Amino acid sequence: MADVHNEDMIIDLNSALSKVREALDTTVKIERDPSMSVSDRNSNVAIVKAAVTEGISTLQGCTIDDFTGTAAPDYQISTLRIESNSPINAGTSATFSASADYVNHKGVVTEEGLAEAVIWSSSDGAIVSINSSTGVATAEVPGNVTITARAGDGTLSSVPMIVI
């Protein structure tokens, strides 16, 4: 699931937290001033409570259900790997699989080694034919070939293969 960010909510939260900070600074000044009246102290308590309540309300509004901004981009493949059995003998089959590492919109790795559904292809179908959806390859004749995996986002990975 992509995380979300909302610049307006961050500004609102910073504003609410600034009010809390100001109210707490005022509270410290009042507590240090023995001549402050009970009325002034009670008034400041109300200001601090209102500022804290506003900050809590802003934080409670940070849910996906109420989100009005734009979602962060989906995680992207940073590395696509092909697992293979090479070399293989002509007349035999091998099954290829692919795994991927993902990064978030900040470039931080979020998932590693996840099985990835890809479209398979062979650089020379006369040497190795491959089922584009299952990755099952049949080595037809000896030679050199490149097997390529293409992920849904267009990311490619290739592996050279020797058929003996």
C-alpha cells in the first residue's frame, strides 16, 4: 500500500503544535511569576487545553478515509532478478522465475525478493522456446540465447543462457 502525504495537513499540524508550544511557554512564565492571579492562571489553562485539543484534532484527521491530498507514488521495482538453470541440455526444459526488490517514493527499499509476475521472451525461439506467462523454457538446439523478463511497469531483466 502506498503511503500518503498532504502538505496542507502538515501546515495545519505545525500551526497547532506552535500554538501548544506558545501556550506552554506562557504557562512556564506564569508559574514563575508569583504575582500572577488565579484568574490569569485559569485563563492560561484554558488556552493550553484548546491548543492541545486542536493539535489532537488535526492528528485525528490524518486518516486515509479523510485524506484529501494526493497519494504518494506506488512502490517501484528497483531490482528485477531472474533465477535460471544454465547451461541446460538441448531437448530438456527449465522453469524460470523472477523476483523483485521495491523502493518507495523516497528511494528506500520496502520489500526484497518478492516473486514477480513477468512476461518471458527468448532472443532466439529456434534455440530456446519459452512460455511467455509461465517461464517454462524448452531448449531446442545447442547455442547461445538471452532470456528476458518484463515486469508490468516495463522493468527488464535479461540473462544469457547456453544450451549444450
